Amino acid sequence: PHVFGGSCLRDMEWQLGELLAKAREAAQKCGGDVVLTGILPTLKKTDLELVNMTPNPRYYALNDAMNRLRGGAYEFYLQGLDELQLHHDSILVEAANTSFQVHFQVAPDEFARLYNAAQAVAGPLLSSTANSPMLFGKRLWAETRIGLFQQSIDTRRSTPHLREQTPRVSFGRQWVQSSALEIFQEDITRFRALLSTPIEDDPFVELQNGRAPSLKALRLHNSTVYRWNRVCYGISDGQPHIRIENRLLPSGPTPRDEMANAAFWFGLISGVLERYGDIAAHMPFDDARSNFLAAARHGIDAQLTWCGSAPAPAERLIFDEFLPLAREGLETGGLDGENIDLYLGVIEERVRSRRTGAQWLLQSMAELADKGPLSERLSAVTAATAHRQRDGNPVSTWELARLEEGAGWKQSYATVEHCMDTDIVTVNEHEPVDLVAKMMVWKNIRHVMVEDAENRLVGLVSQRKLLNLVGTYHPEERDDPMPVSEVMQRDPVTVTPETPTVDAIQLMRKNGWACLPVTKDGHLVGVLTESQLMFIAGELLEQKLRE
């Protein structure tokens, strides 16, 4: 921790740089690297299986407890420019999110006003700092972490009644009136304890003996309730204290950007306190929550409301209201003027250029739209992110990613998951064969997958099989149309998304197959086709010939 004042921000950035260099050095010894990003663009769903979770008993206990409360698979639905709909069997989707969490220690008697200030500025802060616009290659919210995290930790069950249920991840329900106790009491009342821990000390005895109680059980419970601005109780050098933990900032794009985000937040909550006292007296809580959600979805394009004003573009409000307010707060805190200019200048240039981390990523993907398959483009933007971070310049100065910056074709096509087509035409086994034949013509495909109501693969219909029916199938001789079940190949050979691409190619070549279904736990997730492999081969051949 640093005292709020002087060169604290620059000192923190130096520390971050030193720690990042150590992490990067360790990663490179293992053939890897470190990337600061809200959600890793190259992340695959198979990366989020339980086998990849850090082997910490507390994590497994938390996963088990969440699964019991939830009573079923984790369901996810997010819609932006693209749409994501999936279910997962563990809490590990939460691991897709990485954040830059900063804490602000406050005195108990000023907690309520500062916490309310933190809530009020969440929207404008998030709109200018968004850095997580994609998940699994889909363009979703500007800060997809917000929606994804709430759904990944949501233990609520749907009921046939209109019952109020609060999610474990939330922005909150109302302003704080007077004390941090209001939040602790609310969270103990609303949420079941997920984990237990041995209690070694009696807090009342500790108080009688002049020592600060550890409140271990409270702190453990508090660690399983995820407010975006979370109150934390801690002890430093024997002294108890209260902190406001900011959980809404994403990791990256650079340490300089991260510290600028922190400076903006510190300045805003301090400035709001100086100018407004308790902001709860000047704006409805619903406006603060609405701003937060608008910023999460739209980033710098959000429309925000401030202290009774009409909704206005985030960009204009940041220049007219929030940058001056943050400067006032940092100056009142006694921070070095040079540091204030440095970090708020980063925010100003980012907003002026409309080049947040989210915008850079989306613009880079748009620039690469017709240049290679999705896996190669995602590899390129990830590699470009890592490269530009090492230079240390803020994201507002970054050039867009180039395809040649990626990891290369070997890594881009290493497994079937990189190459398979997930936009699949399917039918059920009761559909008429005539319809399947028409679908093949309409979509210019040679195979149609047959699945049941649970998306389990049960068969495959090939164009060759339908051609063999010509001359032998006489619809007029049947009372009902011939169903797919009579002509489909049952229980076709499949591979998993993790299968090495070279193994899948050898399997197809050995058997003379033009397509290979891809399943996970019996459910159809994709298909690897000869035409898709020919397209990739053409791209690689052209690349090699140009070289």
C-alpha cells in the first residue's frame, strides 16, 4: 500500500513494471508469455475445463459448493454484435475474466460517502477503460467481463413465481446510508455461506485485550460475494481498516493504461466527495446502475446521465465533467502535478481518439476480416497485444494488428477446434429425405448431421447416399415421406475438439471421408470438412509461394 499523495501513482507503476518483468521472464522459460487483457482473444472453451483449474483445495470446494446451489449446468447468454449461448459444467468460465483491482483505504466515518462516490462514477470510468469486447471469437459487450462474471457465479434457480433473488455478482441495490455494516449485513442476510473455516480466536476477547479481531469467517464469506465495488475489512501492522475494492477495471492494455485507469478512479471518488459531499443527495441510484450497465455494453459509445442531466454521450461528459472532477480530486489529495498530467493525459487522449482497448481490438479484427480464418486472426491480435505492451505506450497510440504478427499457421491450425466449422446444418431423424436433399442444394453442402433433441449426434446423411436413392426411391409408393432415419449412417466416427488436426486429416484420408463430425460428451459441436481443409491448404500454399 501507498499513501494517497505525492508520487504514489508513479511508484505503483514502477512496482507493476518490475513484477510484470519477473512474471514475463518466468513465462518465457516455459515457452510462454504474459498478456495483459480483460479476456484472452485466443481462449477456447476447452481451456476452461476443470482439469485446468489450479489445484488449490479451496477452489475445488468453492466449485462444489456453487454446483450444489446452482443444481445444474451453468447457462450463459450474451448478445452484442454477435451472440453467445452455451452451458458449462463448472465455475471455471469465471477464469476467462482478468481484472486490474485497486483498493482505496478509507476511514469508517467517511466510508458511506466515498463508497457512494465509487458507485456513482462506475459508468463513466468503465466507458473509458473497456478492454474485453470478445469471447471465443464472438463480439459481445464492450466489457464482456461484466455480464460473463455475473452469469458464471450466479447460483439462483429459476422459479415459477416472481420472487426477488439477488445475484452473488452485483452492482448493488441502493446507496449506503451511513456505514459499511449495511453491506456486510446485507450480504450475510442474502447469501448462503459457501465455505467454512476454523475460528481460532474470539473477537470479543481480542477486543477486550486491545487487539483487532481477525473476523476470519466474515472475511471468508465476503470473498464469495462479488460486488463490483466491494468493501473489505483487513488488518495491517495490527491496525484494522476498511477498503473499497474496485473490481470493474479490466487488465491491460498496458501498465501505463492501468495506472491511468486507477488515477481516474482515485481522482473521481475524491473529487465527488469534495464537490458533492454525499452524491446520493444529487442523483438517483438507478441512474448510477443504468450508467454502469450502459458502459459495460457500449463502452465509449454509451449514453450516460449525471446528476439529473439529460442522457449525453460518455465522451462529452468525460471531457466536460469527469476529467476536471478527477483532476480536482487528485490535486486535493496532494498528488504531484506532473503525475496528474501524465495519467489523466492518457485518459484524455484515449477518449479523444476513441481508442480504448476494446475499440482497438474490434477495429483490428475488422481490418483483418478477410485475411485468414478466425483462429489466425485471433492469434494475430493476441500477439500484437503482447508486442505493443512490451513497448509500454498507451493503447491510444497503438497501430492496428497485422496478420503476420500471429503465431503462424502451425499453432493456428494445431487442433480440430481451430479448423472446424461451428455453423452446422442439422436435421432430426424424422425429417423427410426430400427436405435434406433441398437443404444440401440451398446451402451447397455435401453432408447433413442428424441430431436428437439434446443435440446428441445420432447419424449423418451424405450426398452420395442420396444419389444412390435415385431410381430406387418412389415417393408415390409410400403413404408417408421417407424419413432421414432410413438412409442416415448411424453412429458415425467422430473426433473431439482437442484432437490434433493432423490426426483428423489422416483419419479422413485413410477412410476416404469428406467430413468428420466433432463432438464433446456426445453432443455435436462442429464438423471438419474436406472443403474447409482445402481452403486452409489454399491459404497456406499461397503464403508459401509468396515467400
